[in-house]
Amino acid sequence: MGGFLMNYYAIMIAVIFGLLIAAAVLSPILSFLGLDVIAKPLFYAMHAMCAQTPSHSFYIFGHQLCLCERCLAIYSAMFVGSLCFALSKKRLPGLRIWQALLLSVPMALDGFTQMFGLRESTWELRLITGALFGLAAIWYALPLVQKTLEEERTYALQFRHR
């Protein structure tokens, strides 16, 4: 089981983010089709991951997506980033912490200036800054996980041969 997880963790992470995005898009479609018995619990369950501010959300057929614009961008970028990492056979070099933080600054500035009432963000800014953050987070984390798993595998092999 451990070998399976070590080999396929990046694909499993991509699948999780893909399912999250699919659920966010599927919920308003289900509501439109009158299947609120499925759509409403899905919408409320997703509230654990997103504030779901109506004015900051996209709508399909007049029904709100389960994720706001920024969260949709974050999770979409994490999906694409983890998929690229998995398909590259885990050879993409990771970001350094300062690079990941630098890519996170635009979202922090956009979010804080909006939160303190200095200005109102736009959907375009929320998408761009969210995507930068999501990509930075996954591009930093997955290569770090890969490196840690490889070190543990090497340590386990050395320990067996003693």
C-alpha cells in the first residue's frame, strides 16, 4: 500500500482537486435541473472550504457556484499544477519558499485592500491572484513531498540492509 501511495499520490491529489471543481460546477446545474435535494447539501458542504460570497461568485443558469471566484481559481490552478506534476513523472523542480511567497503577494494585497475597504476587487483580479497563489502552493508542496518520500525510501532501504 505504501508503494502505491508513493507512486500515485500526485495523481490522487489531482483527482481530489478535479472532483472539487466538478462539484462546484455541478451544483448549480443540478439546482437548475430541479435536483436541489442533491445540490443544496453539496453547496452547504463546500462552505467549509469557501466563504461563498454571492457578489464574488460566478453563476450558471442563475445559480451560484459552490466556490467563489478566487477559490475556484486557487483549486483550478492546484488541479492543473498537480496534473502537470504527475504527468511530468514528478520531475518538475520545486519553487523555493521565497518564490512561492512572492507569487502569493498579489492575492494578499488584493484580499487585504478589499477587506479593509480600500477598494473593490474585480473578478479578473480574483481569478488571476487566486491562480497565482494556487499554482505557487502546489508547485512548492508537491516537489517537497516527492523529495521527502524519496529520502524516506532511501532511508528505509538502508535500514533494511543493516
